[in-house]
Amino acid sequence: MQTIKKNFIFITLILAPFAYFMSFFQFTADATISQVLVLIILYPTAEELFFRGMVQPAIKRYLSFEFFLISISNVITSLFFATTHLIYHSPLDALLTFFPSLAFGYCQDRYSDIRFPIGLHSYYNLLYFFFI
């Protein structure tokens, strides 16, 4: 039963942004291959290695409780993640990165494997690139 619940949550995390991005559907293919690779591979990998690979586990050592399947270390890390996006994004867009960040942190908490948040983050960025 626990495996079914984890799989259901992961599938939901995969499908959730698709519905959101489809509401803004405007296919744009004017980016270069190098820009696409940076957006889909380099940024998600670097961000997840730092936030989910280093920051979240460090916070979790001191604050390890959960609230409705979301750990407090995930919430704090996601706030930090969203704040760093203020550098290149509007305040609203930076704030909106908080919610996908919770999904990435959830994957790290549940699966204890950095590949899951990296893969999910890459997938979300891919959808963002194609639909926004």
C-alpha cells in the first residue's frame, strides 16, 4: 500500500505542471540548443545538487519533523530556493518557484536519491521551455 501511495504522489507531481503550462500554451522554438541544454540539464542539476543535495539534508539534521507529508527542512529549503530566483525573475515568478521546489524536496525526502529531484526539475523546466 505504501508503494502505491508513493507512486501515486510521484505521478501526480509529474502531471501537475502539465495542466498548468497547457493553460499558457504558446509554443516558442526560438532558443538555441545550448540555451535549451542549460535550462533543461545544467540549471536543474546544479540547483538540485546544491538545494536538495546539500542545504535540505543540513537543515534536516536539526529540524526533522513533517507536516502533511512535507518536511520543515523542505519548506525552509524551498523558501531559500524561491528567494534565489529573485535574481533573474519577477517577484511573482520567483514566488511561484516555491511550489515546484516543494515537489523536488518531497522527492528527495521520500526517495533519498538526488536523481529524482533532478529529473523532476528537468522535466518541469522542459515544460516551461515549450509552453511559456
